Amino acid sequence: MDVWLDLVTRFSRSCLTALGTLIGIAVLVSTLGLAKSASARITTRFDALAATEVVVRSPDEQVGTTEASSRASEPGPIPFDAAQRLAVIQGVASSSTYSHLKGVKEVRGTPVNDPTAASSRVEVVAASPQLLATVHGTVSGRFFDRFHDDRGEAVAVLGAEAAKQLNVSDVDRQPAIFLDGRSVVVIGILTSLGRKPELLHSVVVPDGLARGQYGLLAPEQVLVETRIGAADVVGAQVPYALRPDQPRSLEVVVPPTPTLTRDQVSADTNALFLVLGGISLLIGGLGIANVTLVSVLERVPEIGLRRALGARRGHVVGHFLMESTALGLLGAVAGTAVGVLTTVAVARLRGWPPAMDPWLPVLAPFLGAMIGLLSGIYPAVRAGRIEPIDALRAA
Amino acid sequence: MTRRFGELQVLQPTSLAIPGGGYVAITGSSGSGKSTLLHLLGLLDKPSTGTYRFDGQDIAELGDDERATLRGRSIGFVFQAFHLLAARTAAENVEFGMLYQGVPQRERRERATDALERVGLPHRDTALARTLSGGERQRVAIARALAADARMILADEPTGNLDSVSGEVVLGLFDDLHASGLTLVVVTHNPEVAARALSPYSMRDGVLAPQLDGDGAGMARGVR
């Protein structure tokens, strides 16, 4: 209480004194915080998409084809309702089945065989309606929905390049294309894609149609988009959601963790900043020691008064130790706040997820208090040695 | 007792008994040793030779901390320079005297209020010390000693920095305190101040002697 009053009455000086510790702690906290954030960062949009993509493959190469008649009675490892099953997993943003229909031999824009038309190399892909969301696609017209899927409607969505090759320019007049001679209505054209850019060259049909007309037995793979950072966790759960009976039968591809080189680079910068933070803490400590010493010399009459009023040497020493500790603590608390805010602000500017070890903002103020305490030892001992008579005479 | 600083014998062998409830004045010019005597009386210093008994307790037997505690509990100081904490209020300064006695905050506040009333400053309790006049400051200093429940008040040139009117107020307070049973020791080189005391002494070159050449006021009241 008494110490508090002293600090308040010397408010501006207290603030300036605490500034050194404030800067030091702020540098330390923000350096460690940014290091943590940077190691969790995702530098580009491509990275963001790659880091959130989990692919589940059926190891059996034959599953996606129509030539699996020998095992026709045996369903493939991935169920068609994969998207619904995975939707309940925490961290899954969206998911979709994805199969190449290798069995479709012929894709044409016209019903008759036009020998002048360039032979098209258009792939046919079967997927669930969630595909559009999973690949971050935009579509003119519309994508097929659950209704088309369930009913096995003969509809398709074309990639923009595939549409050019097939001479489909707009979907208003419900143009048809022909897959192995069977007509399919084009209801939309994919104009851009976040992932799976090869879909621009593909024809996408609903799973339902592929099952009914083109002999798809089971999806070849499942594309899963996870929330940032959830890929590993989701990847571990996906097989159990899809095939609780045979989770090991599925191959799960999760994105690689950030590379070592990047960590190496930031480790060097971190070391530099930590040294800078340490130096400013040292300077902050010296500042506190200096100001406390000045304050002791300036307050010699007051120390004499305290002694005359019954203060023991220990009281005087304790008083100045508490003052310097409080200065260190105040500086460090403010510094921690500044450091945390800096971390959040920089992380936000760079688009990194802000991250910080939880012990950091808790321990930093204690570090400041320790520095204050250590800085106060010499001035406080000096104050304790002052003889009351000398002190009172000094006035 | 004696007190020497190095080779310098500041206080020649001196014997002084101050009775409880006494009012002692010590006059003397600068360097006469009167402040040294006051510091000895106030437990701020230890005699080089001889013994000082405070309330029958030999001070030589007490350690630094014990002297500090005894000083805080029993002795109040009133200085020429007042020694208030300028940035705190009058009430806080009075409470400050009880800080090292472990008096609970609430009781400190009550005792401070009472003490300020005794010195005639009940309305100035929230004024910052630096805004008070000299006379008011000295009265706050006296209140600080009173609130701390001092039994002996040692005053070193209490009116030295005051105009005569304020000085008179302070001396009037001393008379009241004496009347209420407190022991007072006033060190001054102002003969008028010394004349108010019951037992005036004069000091010269470290030698203390009863003042016989006074104007008679002290004598009239009777030296013990």
C-alpha cells in the first residue's frame, strides 16, 4: 500500500522506468509468439488448400472401373454415402466422392459420329453433389444436387475446357452431350476450381448416374477438405467412419507438415530477436537499478524519517525492493500485453494463425518481477545502510 | 554519557535525567552538541561511553531493530524541516507514523483523525502536505507523533522555519501537550522558546548545564 502510493506519486518517472522492462518483455513475448505463429503459418493460398486436403483412396485399382464384373457382388471399400458419414467428424469442412469413369469410351457433343470433330480427350468423373464445395469451384448454370444423385438423373457438369471441346457454350438451352452414346443434359459449366484443376477438362456426373448407367461399383476415392490444422486428426478418423469393419483397407493421404528448411530460417531470426529481447531486458533492469538508486539518494531524508518513525533496516530494504519489483512487474505486465497484441496483429497481417505457448503470458510478468527484484538489491541495501541521524541532517 | 565521532568529542560527559511529564529545553549555538544529545535521547544513536536508560531499559542492550521498534512506539520527532511526505495528504502523513507499529489501517485512520483534531487541523486532513503552510505542516508533524501514541516528543528547532505567529501556535500546542502529561524535549537556539520550558538547559562545547541566566520564566515555574 505504502509502496503503491510512492509509485503513484512518482507516476511519470515510474512509467519511464518501467518502459525498459516493458520493451524487453514485449520483444521476448512477441518473438516467441511470432515464432510459434510462423511455424503454424500457411504462406499461400495454395498451401492453405494443400494443407487442408485429405484424400482417401481405395487401394484396389479396379474399383472405379466397370470391368470388375468378377467381383460384382462384392462392394468396394468406400461407401457411396461417404460424404454424409464424414460430415459428422469435427474438423471436416466438406467431402465428396471422386471416381474416374475409365469405362466410358466415348464422349461426344453431337449424337452422330462427326469424323471432322477432333477426338476429345475428355475424362469422365463421377462424384457426389458436395464436390463443388470441396474443390472450391464456381459454376455457371448449376451443379447437380442430391435429387439428381438419388434419382440417377442423366445430367452432367462440364469443365470449362471440356465444354469448349464439346462445343457447349451456355447451358440455358439444356444442351446434351453423349457418353457412350447415351445423352446426358449439361446443367452447368465449371468456370474455376480451387483444387483438382484437372476437372476443367472433365465431365462430372452424379454418382447415381454412374452407378446406374456406367457400372460404377464403388467410389475410387474421397476428397476431404478439413479445417486448417485439422488434417492429421481428421485423417486418423476417416477410415473408421467409412469402413468401421476394415479401417486398414483404406489408404489415407494427409498433407505433409511444414518443411524443416522453413523452420530453420525462422529459428535463426528467432535467436536474433531473443538476444535483442534479452539485451533490452538487461537495459531495463539497469534502468530500474539506476532509478531506484537515484530515488534512494533523493529520499535520504524520507528514509531518515521512516527510521525515526520506527522502521527497521529490514523495513527500508524491503520497501525499496518492493518498489523495484513492482516497477519490473508493471513493466512486464504491460510488455506482455503489448507482446501478445503485436503477435496477434502481425499474425493477422501475414495471415498466420496467431499462436503462443500458454505459459508465455503467465511467466513473462514473473520474469519482469524477478528482474525488478534483482535490480533493486543494490539500491535497497544502500538505503538500508543509511544512518538515521545522517539522513535527517541532510534535509 | 559521552559521544565521540572519531577524534572529536562532541558530547562531554553529561548526566541528565528527564522525568516523565517533564518539559526540557536545551539551548545552544550550532555545533554545541545539542543535536547529538537529542539523537541520543531519541534512540537514533548510541552513546560512546556511559549508559542511557529509557524507561529503565539500558539502550546498549538493544539491537538496531529493537531500538527502531522502541523508537517508533514511544518517541515522536518534530523537526525543523517538518519531514512530511509532500505528495501525501495530511491524514496520510499522520497515519504514516503508525505504519511500522502494525496498527490496522482502520484504526490508523481513526487515530489520525483524532490527532489532527487535537492539533486544530480537523478540516485539513485531505490537503496535500505540500499545500500546507509551515505552521500547519508542523502541526501535522505533531499530530503524527500524537497518533503514534508517543510518550516523549523530541523537537529539534520546532519553530526555526516558522513565523512568530505560527511559532506561537506550535508552542501553545506544546504547553497543552505538557499539560496532558507528555514528556517534551525541545532543542532550540531561540531563548524565547526555551523560556517556555519547565527545565531550561544550555549547552556549550558539548557541556550541558542548567540555565541560570534565563529571564526567570523557567525558574519561576520551578526547575526540578
